[in-house]
Amino acid sequence: MRPRDADRPVILSCGDPSGVGPELAARAWEHFGARLPFVWIGDPSHLPRGTKVREIERASDAVTHASAGLPVLPHAFPAAAIPGQPDPANAKSVVDVIARGVDLVMRGEGVALTTAPINKKALHDGAGFAFPGHTEFLAHLAGVERVVMMLASSRSTPPLRVVPATIHIALRDVPEAFTPQLLRDTVRITAEGLRRDFALDTPRIAVAGLNPHAGEGGAMGSEEGDWIADTIAGLREEGYALAGPLPADTLFHERARQGYDAAICAYHDQALIPIKTLDFDGGVNVTLGLPFIRTSPDHGTAYDIAGQGRANPASLIAALEMASRMGAARRA
């Protein structure tokens, strides 16, 4: 039987146990206690020594036991976790934990999935992980062809949400990859996600140009005039509230951010530099287009500081908070 909404916690996958994920999970529980119940899936022996742990059998038990300790759905790993030194023997278990988290949220046992950082090379070397990253693996598990990555900060004023239409590709490959169809898909998925998970009935979306000054009438590039403006016009006719193409260099100051709910950018750095500048520690990675809610902290495994108690939990805390809020918006 599907648990009541009040009994569904956020599911937190452990990520790479040799990174900062386990210590950040413990810090997040210390921050929230029972105020925001979440359940950590992983090997309890990988958590920092002294962490208060409450092992549970069902995800819904986290709601009633969160005050006693970090709720944990145990998942045995074959090897110990040595900070900063990923063990290939643990790679398959890392992947299995992600799949287990997806299964729980797909079955309605959790309100959302938050994923701790993984190292793609470590998973490839140890388990033959064939996906470019977390997001592509989640889309595969959910049977979804196309998803959208959004980085969001609720700590900046006004809030900033950015979407890179192309992501982890070389800059020289962006003009070919950034196509009318990709822009249309990105706008549609972004708008639906903002409506469903952020309670924005008519989301306002700004689209950045590809070239400096949005091409400046063709003097600095022709894509804006060749197809970007026409594609945006066609989407407006479908009912989307769009502005653009706009110069990226004037899109992210405080007054400009008041005019939109999310900005779609042509490439990775065009989107990520502003949000990391405004809120380096508190940005959240959100995957739109999945049949479930997924958030993650906007940082990696941080092997260089793992196990030293220096890792900042702000981004994981923000990711869990955003997952909970998105779950409430989706239920409304």
C-alpha cells in the first residue's frame, strides 16, 4: 500500500562512500533532525564515527524515527570506505544504491530522490558504468529519452534558476549541438517542470543568445537571426511566456532576474558561472523531465577533503529542502 504523503520522506542515496557524501548526510541530519525527514541508503559503517544511526526496514519509518538518529536503509558494501581513495570493489554497490533509490520513489515510498555525488570514472573502472553521469543513468532507469538539468538557488534575491541546453561538451561543438529542436524540447520540459514542481502557473523563461550581445544584429554571429528568434516566436505561439534571445552578459544582474523565473542558456559555462558566483555553496542541481523529483548538491565527491570534517553541507541541505518543497508543490 502506498504510504500517506505525510509518511513519505526524501530518499538520499549515499554516493561514493570515499567522498564527502557520508559526512554530509550526517551533518544534514544534525541540521534537520525530525523537521525534514529523509532516509539515507548506504552502508552504516561508512558514516562518520559517532553518527547517531537509526536503521529502519521501510522508508516510511524515517518519519517517526528521525528524531532518534539518521534513518538508514542498510545496503551492505563489500569494502571499507577510505576517504579520498575510491575502491573499485564498491563501485557496483554505489550503482545499486542509486537504482534502489529510484525504485523507492517510483513506487511512491519516497517523496523525492536526492543523490549524493559520484565519480563517473571510479564507477566505470569498477563496475563498467556506461553512462556519462548520474542524470543519464536516472533517465535510463526511468525510461525517459530526454531530461533537462537545472541549477537553482533560492538563497539569491531574486531566486536564480538556470538551464544549460547543451551540457558537458566542448565549446567548439556547441553551435552544432544547439539546434531548434533541442531548444524547443528544453523550453517545454523546463516550463512543465516549473509548473508542476515549483507551483508557477505561467512560468516566465528567458532565453540567452549563443553569441556575444545576442549576435548584435549579425555582427557577432548569425544564429540568433538565422533560427533562435524564429524558434522562440513559434514557442510563444504555443503559449509559452518567453523573452529572447537576450545578451547573456546582461541577463543575470538583480534587476534582470526579476523579469524571469528561469533562464535557458546555450552552453554549460553561460549558465553555471552566474549561479556559482551568486551562490557557490548553496546551488542545487535539479533534473526536470523525470517521472519523479530528483535533486542533488552542486558539487562533486571532493576527495581532497573527504573525512576531514571540512566539507560544507549547505548544498546538500539546500537540495533536501528543495526536494521537499518540490514534493509539496507536486502534491498540491
